[in-house]
Amino acid sequence: MTEQPITIYNHKQQPVTLDALRLTNYARAQIIEAIDSTQQLYYLFFYKGKFITAKTTSTLKRFSFIAKAFSYGHVHHAPHPFIKAFLDANPTMKMINNQQLLRKLNDKYSKHDQAYILTMFESFIKKQQLFDHLKSMFYEDRREGHLFSAYQTIQIMKDFTPNHSFVKSLINDRIFKKYFTMYQDQNEKLFQQDVIESEKIMFNDPEQYFNYYMDHLKAEDRIIELSMLQYHQLKTAPTEAILKTFEKNFPNALSDEDLLKLYDELASYNSFNPLQNRLLKKCIEFGHLNQISSIILKHDLDFNAQDAKQLTEIITRQTDRKLTAHPQGLQRILIKLIDFNSSNTDRLLYPFVSELLGHYDLDELNKWLEPFRELNSNANVLAKFDRIYALNNDLDHIQTLGELYFDFKQWDQALECFSMASELRPDDSKPLKWLSKTYLEKGLKAESEVYQKMYVDSQKQAY
């Protein structure tokens, strides 16, 4: 797949075209790294799937939020369906300055969401300025007696500036003792009262909190993030239950082809059989023969009767024989299909033998066909190839060899044989007839007519 260019509007409301490089999902934040035609890097910030703004920079601060997001988040390189999903969900994206950012956050987000979002921008806004803003939020809550809310802000500041003396002194302040215990124990009460902190915990410990995290994302209708979470789990600890819910919850904005790409990626990370089989079924559904060839060669998966029937229909309708570029994978597919129903041997093998004759040495092709002789030794296609193999370089039967090549639509080899037969037996009109037929099949009407006339003249002379 190819990624569609990204269009954002700069501070002057002028469109800027970008190419995506990668996406990271890091708890509630998503960031797309992109580049413009001058190689300027842009970072597009999303919060719970919603676009916030974009920033430009040439370097990122070490240990900043964005640096950690690309180091410890779930990263997907372009082109990728998840990048497409975020862009489709945010069709209009405008860059705003820092003052506009503060107003936007104040209008649309809760106090603690604002605090968390602001920490995402430490590579683009002075850290002291951000710290002072968070500090004022803390003091405002404490003055009004909202101690838990104040402590929530301190927890956000702890991730932002863990070694700052102000943060250290307040984390263990006795007036916040009961809250400190709640955060330290990570108990149910914390998960009910501080969704930002609880989501960070769930993101960092998916083994323990995976199902809880899935329910949380689903309840907030954050379907793209839910799919990304399930995708990551399928990479690291796949189960059939997750596989089923992954497809069930797949974002509507993404296509079946996008789902196929994700299955293909996942299959490259592990050899989880249900996943490989799901990929195989999707490839059969879409008729992706080269991928089927690759999957079967790597994992030796089996078909059921319905798969075999569907794949047989796809192969026999196929006009593009590019699959012959992977003869071992093709052989594995055809063996499995013929094993299901040997009466399909000629129907399945004929077009591919015809194509392989044009690209492979006869000895190689003879060896490639050996397993099919064990499955159906009476197949007509095998008998014809065996005659080609036996008669190769036999000048006494060069006409017959040409007719066999003609049957397999190998026009050039057929022409070579008929031309030689005509030279060896100049009084025989039969090679002329076949030369005319073969040139016509090649679309060379003028040459065909020449040999047709020669054939008719030779017939007249015979009488």
C-alpha cells in the first residue's frame, strides 16, 4: 500500500503537503512524524485520536515526552493502515501557535487533560514555562480545597520533572498521604478516580491489565486505539480470543485490504497458527496468489475443502501468471489442491506448465513436476510434457515437438521447431501449415498469410 500525502494548514492558513514517516501510540497520545519537500520534519500531535496541532523541529530533546513516545510507544512505519486511520478521522488539520494552543485546550479539555497534553510539547515550549503553568494549576486547586485534584496534577508533574525539588517535596507531603498510598498500591479506587494515571499504568503493563484496558478504550469509543492495542498484543502474546475481537472491532474507516496488511505484518512476527490461517483465508478471499504461495512455503498450512474449491476457481480464472516467479510456493499450492481433487490436475497444471516452459530449463521443470506424477500419473498435461522432454533435440520428431510446444502456447519454440522441420523436409507441406497457424497466434498476420500461401501452393503442386 502507499500512503496518501498529508495536507495540513500552517499558521498563515496555507496548505503544506507532507509524507508520513512513522506513527507512535503512547498511552493517550499519538504522534505522526512527517516530512515536507524541503526535508523539514513535522510532528502531528493527537490526544485520544483527536488532532491537537503540529510542530516543526530539527532535533528532539533527550528524555522528552516525544522522545520517550517513539522509544517506548507502539511504533508503526509508513505506509501503514493505522496512520491512514488517524488521518481519515481528522480530515482538517491546522497548526496553531502556543497561545492558541492554550485557548484550545482550555475550551475543549478538562484541567488534567490539559496538564497532560501540555507535557507532550516540552520539545517545542520552554520547560520552565510549562512547569509554571502546571504549578499554577496545582496551587489553584489547593487554595480551593480540591486536594485530590491538586495531587493528580502533581502526579503529572512527577512524570514531567521527576527530580524537581518542588515535585519531590509534595509527592510525600503528609496532607496527601492517603492519595500517595492509593497511587502506590494502584488499587481499584485509583482506577476509578484518576483515568490518566490508570491508563498510563494499563499501557505500561498490558499483561496484567489488557482486558481492563480494552474495556476502557471501547467504553470511550476509541476504536483505532483499541485496534492498535489488540494488534500489539497479537504481536507479543497472541490468543484466539484477541484475534477474534481484533477483526470484530476493526475500524470501519479501514478496508479489508488494510486488515490483510495488518495480518501479513503480524504473521511476520510470530508463527501463531490461527493467525497464519486467518491470513491465508483473507488472501484466498482476495485472490492474492503470491502471498498464498509465500505463506504456505513458510508455514505449510493446510486447506479445508471450501478453501481448496475457492482457490481452484481463483487460479483457473487467473490470467496473470506472475506466481510462476515463485515456483516452489506454487508447487506447494498445486500439490495441496490436486491432493483434494486429482480430477483437477490438467485444469490446474496446464496454464502453469505452459508458463514455466518459457522460463525454466526442461530438467528443472521435469523435477518440479515429479510430485504431481505421484498424485495423478495419468494426467494429460504430464504426458504431453514427458513427450517434450523425451523428444527434445530429436530431429526425427521435430514436427511433433513443435506441435506439443504449440499446445502449451510456446509460440517461439514452436516456430523454431516448425522452421527446422520445413528445412529438413522441404517437400512436406505440414510445417508450413503450422508456421502459418503459429504466426497468427502471435498476432503476426502478414507472416501468417505468407506461410498460408506457401502451404496452399505446395498443396496444389502435390496434385
